[in-house]
Amino acid sequence: MFRLLLTSALLLALGGCASNLPPATDTDATAPAAADTTATEAPEPPERAFPADSIYPLLLAEFALRRNDYDTALSTYLQQAPKLREPAVSAHTTHLAQFMKREPEAYEAVGLWVELEPDSAEANNTLATLLIRKGQPAQAVPHLAVVARNDLQANFPMLLSGFRDLPTGEKAALADAVAALLNERPEDSGLLLTHALILDELGDAPATRATVERLLAQEPGQTQGLMLDAKLRVEAEEAQPFRRIEAALAEQPDNNVLRLQYARLLTRSDIDAARRQFEILSARSPRDGDLLLSLALLNQDAGDTLAAKAYLRQVLALEQRVDEANYYLGRVLEQEDRPDEAIAAYRKVEDPGSREFFNARGRVGRLLIEQGNVSESAAFFDQQRDAYPAVAEQLFALESELLTRADLLDASVALLDQALAALPDASSLRYSRAMLREQLGDLEGMEADLRYILQGNPNNATALNALGYTLSNNSNRFAEAEQLISRALALAPEEPAILDSMGWVLFRQERAEEALHYLQRAWAGLQDPEVAAHLGEVLWSLGREDDALAVWRSGLQLDPEHRTLLQTLQRLQVPPARLSGE
């Protein structure tokens, strides 16, 4: 609940009001007057009256807050803050906008607050955070510097939030800004770490290592610095990349934060060593379900299913991470070839919002189908849809996918018929049925499904592309197909699948040179065997046989059994010897 008392907070901040009443105090009005201390106290700042035309809006804002009408309050404060130009008013406006999670308004308000109170650590820290969220970390550096100059700990590493998505120029600007501030504050460990992380992201290993050495020379136990040092040594393929971490843990054996980071790092290269570190941590915190779950998964990876099950049952006994523990218990039981017990464990995963929920149901269905119990799988999914109606559509999709993978296409279509009778507007299910109908040769049914989707959403690029590609591949309705694909391409101009469709429909109309342009762009964006089949065929038709063979070889490396690619090579009678390079 956000409360802003105008009489006690705002009027005090402004030093008075239009009637020049004295500032409010905590002294009771009926209490005797205090002794006169004016001779020893510093004089109070002169009172400044509100502008007359601000009194009513400020009262309006105060009463709006009391009614929880935050929109009116914020709008009013945003209007009044530039007129009053008081730091306290801008601070209150900023806080209200942050409470409402209105970042544009918070950015506007805190910008004025920093202008009015340039040395405020809170104002500068808030502005820096908002600039980073806006993708402008270089502009945030001077504001974090103000925080640091106030002898407070500035969170410089947050400058790297979203670093990889920044434009090249913004990355360079941030690197330069941090380096410049480092000249002013060479012993700031947070700044040194940030500089090292930026250099590492930019791929400058020698400069990164030099900066890490500076950091660890002044703070040998700095956890992130030690982890970055280990990363650099692993990448350099040094014989003992973790020696510094091990030395730090020898000196600080109770540094659980460093030990946990080290254990996680070891999971990438040395499961046994990672397990030893997690065992140390778990012995110190025997009721920590996260550590027990980590130990269970490490033992599962190491093939020790007995230990894995023991740790998972400890997690369940603590009633922590219950869905995850049951799911991974099912995986371990599968590993032991005990499918019925695995199914029982998977059934205990109950939260439809958890990551494991659909994975568990998918594994139950797969196990039942593999056992030949297709009807039992169907009954299981019917029961699940009754129990969890909010996710019925996703459960239909999952069951259909399992049937399709088992090559039970007719059963999958029948299931989707049932699903769409209950959920006629489920476009994802209708699209899945369209693709299945195409596989079964029911092009009329496929077209009907895709046109139904487009009737409800004419700008569905996926449906436009699928219909256009199918028409170009299975009919001579090329002009209609090209029109559909053109509409899809206008909606998603860089989508490789649509570029491939456009290239193919142009080739089908004997426009090979035009087709080549689109197919080369598609192949550059998506290394896919079907794109390889199309691009290779166009190159082959243009007499560029060596180029075609190179593309086809790449496609076969991706999937040597790809149906479209193999059919293309057979149809064009490409000699196997040429594909093998003989």
C-alpha cells in the first residue's frame, strides 16, 4: 500500500504552505511549550509558499492516494513536479511511479530529481537502473559513479545486463565509460570486476586476464573474480584451471558461496569432483532440498541410481521441490527399466505451472504407448484433461504429438477431431491437424483447416506460408501460392522457412534465378535439410553442380535420412559417388 501524507511529508519538504502555517511537528498541540532554544539551534530554512495554483492539485493528489486512485495521483504529481522543482516532490513522484511499475513515468520523474539533487545516491542509483533497463548502460555509468562517491557500494556489474543484445556501438561506449571511471577509481573491486566481465564478453582474453589479476591482487577471495579466472584457464586448456579456487577454499573452508559456484562449475567437466563439493555443502545444510536435488542429479548422471533415489526420497521427505523430485525419481526408475514404478512417480507431479508437469505426462504417455497400451494412454490423458481443464488444449497437443511420433497418424487425427469439437478456436490444434492431413494425402482437409485459421486471423504468417508452400508443392496453383507466401513474407521478411517457400514457388514457375536469391538467404538463416534440398536443386538446374553437391552434402550431414532431400537426389539421379566426393 502506497501512502503519501501531504501534511507531514510534502508540506515539510516544501517548508510551509500558502497560509504560512509553521511546519508540522510530532509535538502534541496541547503540550506545554518547549524551552526556547533559538540561541543554540541553527536557523530553519526560510519557508516558501506553494504557488497558489498548485494547492488544489496537490490536495487532489493526496486524496487520490487515500482512495488508492494511484493513476490520478501520479498524473498530478508528474504535472506539479516540474512546476515546484522541489527534490522531495520529485522523489515522491519517482517512488509512486516505481510502486506502480510505471517505468517511463519513473524515468521522467527521477530525471528531474537528479537535476535538482545531483549528489543524491538514491536518485542516481534509480536513474542508472532505469537507463540499464532501457539498453543504455554507458549513460548509466556516471550515475553509478555518484553512488560510489557517496561511499556506498555501487552495483557496477549490473551494467552487463543484456550486454550481448546491445548494438556494437553501445558495447564499445560502455567499455570506454567503465575504463575511464576505472582511472578515477582504480581500487574499486566492483568496477574492476565489471571491466573484466566486459572484456571477456568482447573476447579480449589477455586484457581480461590482466584485469582479473589486478582484482585478485587486491581482493584474493573475490568469488566472481575467481570464477572468471577459472573460466579463462579452462579456455586456455591449463593443467590446473581451478588452483586458485581450491587455494581460496583451503583458506576459507566455510565459504559456502564460493564452494557452491565451484561445484556448479565442476558439473561441466568433472562429475565426481562436483559431487564431492555438493556433499560437503549438504553435510553442512542437511535440510537444503536444492543441494539434495543437485546431488541426486549428479549421481544419476554418474550412473549411481541407488544414491540418486536416496537423495530424491530425502527431498520428498522434506516436502521441498516435490514436483521436481518426483519427476527425476521417475527418470531414475526408467533408467533402471522399471516403467510401472516410473509411471507412478510421474503421476505425482501435480502443478500444471511447473516445468515438469507436461514432461511427466509426456513420459507417461510414451511409456504406455511403447508397452502397446494405446487405449490406456488415451484414458490417462482423458483423466488428466478432466482434472486440469485449464490446460486441456496443451494436453491434447501433447497426446497428439506422442501418437504422431509413434507413427499412429490416423489415431492422432482422430484425437484432434475430438479436440477441435470441444475447442473449435484452438488454432494450434487445427494447424497440427492440417499438417497431419497433408502427411496422409488429404490436401483438401489440410487446406480447409488452414483457411479456417486464416478466416479468424488473416495475418497468421505460419498458416499463410504453410498453405502457400503446400499449394506450390502439390498443385499447379502457383499464382495463388505465390500470393499467399508473399503475404507471409511481408509479415516476417527474415523468416528462413518463408524465404524457402518463396524460392521454391518461384522455381516451380521456372524462375530459377529469382528463386536462388531467396533460397540462399533461407540457407544462410537456417541450416535445414529441406532448404538444402531446394537450394541444391536450383543450383543443379543452373548448371552449378559443384555448388549443389556441396549444399546437399551439408544437408546430409544434418540428417542423412531426410525424406525430402533423399527424394530430391533420387529424382535428379545424382550419382552417389559424386556426393561422396569420389
